[in-house]
Amino acid sequence: MTCRKLQPTQQKKQQARMSTAPFALETPQTTDGSQLQVKVTELDEQHATFMLEGIELGLANSLRRTMIADLTTIAIHSVEFEENTSVLPDEMIAHRLGLIPLISEDLDKYLKNWQRDCTCLSYCDDCSIELVLSTKCTQVGETVHVTSLDLVITPREDGADRGDVGKPVLFTLPGGEQPGVLITKLRKGQEVRLKCRAIKGIGQEHAKWSAVSTVGFEYDPYNRLGHTDLWFEVGTDPKAEWPLTKNAKFERPPLDDEPVDYSSKPSRFYLNVESAGSLKPDDIGIESLIVKLASVQQGIQAALGEGGGLNPDGRNTPYTGTPFGGGGGGNTPGSRPDGTYPSYGGATPNTRNNFSEWGPPAAPSNPPGAPATNGYSSGWE
């Protein structure tokens, strides 16, 4: 998987290897990535299953972790309530809104700034997307379901197109219905009016920004490495302790008297990705490779003293802090470039309360008598 242009002879060899290796029953012998092969075996709107060949276990697991925690998406970060007479308190509705998946494809194209790095005082059209919700039940005996379908995006002030970025994801049920994500229910006379701000983030900061619901992988479906040789139930067949999965069809069954090579390493992995809806499942794998390579590039440049390059979250600006918002230096989630924070609490004009999904920042963690800094404790979640 390189970006260099192949010569005609090399292209034929590459095509032959790509067409036969995914179906080869023998697992690759190399694990250094020099013969990396990728094959998608199943794909639908929410799931993708694919094989990775020619890499070691640590790299396969790092890609899984990158899919969970390092991909950039958009999610509702703050909620401003104008009216809420439903049975649910403001905090619970704000929490539910934050977990609604929003479309994040081509995110950097339509939302160029990160809110924590933007030069605006609080929020603007370059670092956030505003969504409004206004629903009221007026009929006696009627129950109004307030769902993600009731969220409406406010157009940009300059009239520029945003595409579908920021729109709530629609999930199709087996019967073809698209009911939306339920937020709350209203009865006669109850009303909900609010404004939301959605910003970019990564799963390391909060689970609402995670692009996947789950990512799992398996290897060695026939137990060639003898995982059950040292432990299995007495009186049972060791093979019964390791049931075959559907991925066994991609490998050759071992012979009954075939010896176990305890020095061998797994080199073929079967990954199952379930998208949360913000990104397409087949794009998640590509994005994870880009982000992982960017972090490797940054590490190499840092070791060589060059600096710059891409950050682990894909941004092109120098990365000066931890994404968790640890104390001491750097930009933290929700902070401005100068280290200060917008106000998330207290009453504001023409509103009742202003709640953030995470709440206000923690108090400065400096001990009494210590020099003042802009460091905050990391208790964001």
C-alpha cells in the first residue's frame, strides 16, 4: 500500500498478488507490512468486515484503537435551553443530544476550524454548526415524540453551502422506517425549545465523537497456535473449546497430526467494524490508516527535531497539548488558543440556562501559593 506509481510489469504483479492473496488458504509469512493486503469481505450501510494480511498483532490492534478513538467527527457540545416543560431535566436532554450521531463526511471541507483553536470569542460558522429544536404538544390525549428529525440546521450567515455535514444520521429499520433517535416525549401543553452547537472532536475526548459503535477482530480461526493447549475443561475436546467462525473458510484446515509451531506469529486478521453512522464503515478503515501514518510521521519528525507535520487528530497545526485537556500548557477541549474558556454555566439574556454536554471546566489545579498558570485538571468526562 504505497503511493508510488508502478511500472506496467509491476502493475501486473501487483494485480496478480491482490487477486490471489486474499483467497490464499495459507497465511502470509511476513508481518512487517511489506506484503500488506486488504480485502473487504462484507459491506453494508453500518457494517464492514475485511481482512488484513502481512502485519503483526500490535499494528492490527493499533488500527482498531485508532478507529475507536482518533477519527475526527462532529457532535453536539453545548445546549442552550429557552423552554423545557417536558418530564426530563435539561441535563438529561443535553446528554441525549450529545450522543446523537451527526453526518461527518467531508468534515474538514465544510468546517475548517477546531473550536478550541478558533479565534472567535465563543462559536462561529467556521468552527461550529448551530442546530435548533422547537416542538410543542397542543392536542389533548396526544403524545408527541421529539426525535433527531426535529433538529434543524441554521444556515451560515454568508450563505455558503455546508453539504450534509451536521445533519442527524437517519437509521433505517428492517421495515424501511426512519423514525429518528428519540429525545423525549411531550403531552398536552408541554414544549421544548433549544439551540445546540456542534463542534469537531475525537473519541479520546468523549465517546460522543467516536465514529464507531464497536470494532473487533479475530485471528487463527483453526487454533493453529494452540491457544487451548495449556487450558481447557477436563474431559472435553480441545477443539470444542475453540468453535469455528465464518472466517475459517479463508484458511486451510490443519491436519490432525500437524505439529504446532510455537514460534510462529499471527499475520492475518479479520476485522469487523460497526459504524455509529457519522462516517461510512468502508471510509473508517481508510481514515484510521491516514491518522496512524500521520502520528508516525509526527513521531519521526519529533525525533529528528524537525517538528510540524500532521497531528494525531489530522490537523496541520502544531500540536501543543494532550487531547484529554491535561494540566499545564497546550490547548484543551473547549479552550481558546490563549488557554481561556468560554462560559458554559449561568443564566444568559433571553434564556433560562446554558448547559454543556461536559459541564464547566474544572477549577485550576495549582496548589496554594504556586505560580498562576492556565492548567486545568483533566476531569472533563
